[in-house]
Amino acid sequence: MYRLFLFICFAIVITTSTGCAIRTVEDGQAGVRGDFGKISDQVLPAGWYFYFPMTSWIEVWNVKTQEIKETANVPSSEGLISTLDVSILYNVPKESTVKIRKTIGENYRSTVLEPYIRESIRNVASGYEVKALFSEVGRKEIGQKMMDFLKSKLEDKGIVIQDVLLRDVRLPDAFSQSIQNKLRTEQEALQKEFELKKATKDAEIEVARAQGIAKSNQIIAGSISENYLYYKWVEGLQKTELQVIYVPTEGSFPLLEAGRLLHNKIDAIAPGSK
């Protein structure tokens, strides 16, 4: 810390006494130096650099990944106008900064990058139908073709294209409405198909239930015999608490009931006699 403090004090003294300046190049940056109008071929790495403003200059270039956004109205192959929002990820490698500074200039972004991006959007996207911009597959294909176009135009100049992203696609109102109508119709058709399947399944369940009941009744009817009925009748006699019991006879007339009726008739004619 003490040495750093001394170095800073020394740098301040030198710059104030000699009229020179200090330029700092940080990590993720590269320095391009010019002396007496001639650009040095050596790229300046991160650090502090002294220069005399009257005869020299040092530019600091960003060599990290950068984004440039572009919005364009693109005619489709049908002649409909769609709006595309595009993001281009790029970077300038450290070793390319001097080349770009000499051949294009420090304003390379507005000089070559933006015009080529606009051209790629017009040339690539205008050859597709509107529905291709709406589909995920079509958008990926358009993005890939745009990236191939930009690489072919810019990488020889020292600019690296990393990716092309279609952030948003705004379709024509008429086409958007037709798509919504189509989706609504498809959803209604799917709903009706579901209801038809459900009704068919419910009918199958009801048929199966009726068949089960019919088969059950058939089995029960086939298993009932005269002996079984007599057994159920005897079983009922054991559980009943009634005073009058009907006993079947050969003449199909209950004897016990006939006796009861006879006694009632005698009582009616001669009360008290048995």
C-alpha cells in the first residue's frame, strides 16, 4: 500500500509538472495508442499509461460482449408488414482493436455494424411468410440465417458475431386476428371432441351396468327352485311374530286360517259355545 501511494504521488507530480496525462485501461478493455498521427500496432493491456496530449492519444476499447438492438418493419413474402425486434450479441477481440481502428475507425458500430444488421433483417426476413415469423421453428431459422450473413460480412473485419436473438415479432393486425380465430376454432373443436368421447364413455358404462343387472337377474332366476322357496318360507316362519300363520295344503287353502274362520262363525251364531 505504501509503494502504491508513492507511485500515485509520483504520477501526480509528473503529470502536473510535465503536462502529460494518464489513461487507465481496465480488465475487459484494450488500449489503442497513437503518436504523432501514427497508430501503434501494439495493443495496450490493462494498466496505467502516460502520454502527452499535444502529440499522443490513447483510446480505450471495450472487448467484452456487447448488445445492439434493432427494430425494423419487414415485408413478408405476401406483402404484409411485420415488426421485428432483434438483439445482436457481438464483441471486438483485443487483438482486432488496432486493425479495426486503422481500417474502419473508432465509430465502427455506426459505420459497419448497424448497417449490416439492418440489411440482414431486410434480406433474410422478407423472404418468409408471416406464419414463419409466428412459429418457433421459423424464428430460429431466420435468426440462424441472419447470423450467418453477419458473420460473412463482419468477421473478416475483426468483429465477432456471437448470437442473433429475435426478441419480439409484432404481426399485422389482420393476420393476428385470423390466427386468434383459428386457435379459437381449434379449441372449440377439441372441446367438442372431448365431450363426444365423454358421452360415448358414459353410454358404454350405462350399457355395461344394464348388462350386468340383466345377467345378475338371469342367474338369480335360474337358481330359484321349489325347494329353495320352501326353505325361505320356513325360514320366514321362524322369524315372524304374527298370530295368524298360513300353511299351504294340497287344496291351496290354509288349514289354520280355515279353523280360525270356523270358530269365528260358531261364536257369531252361538256366543260362548266352543
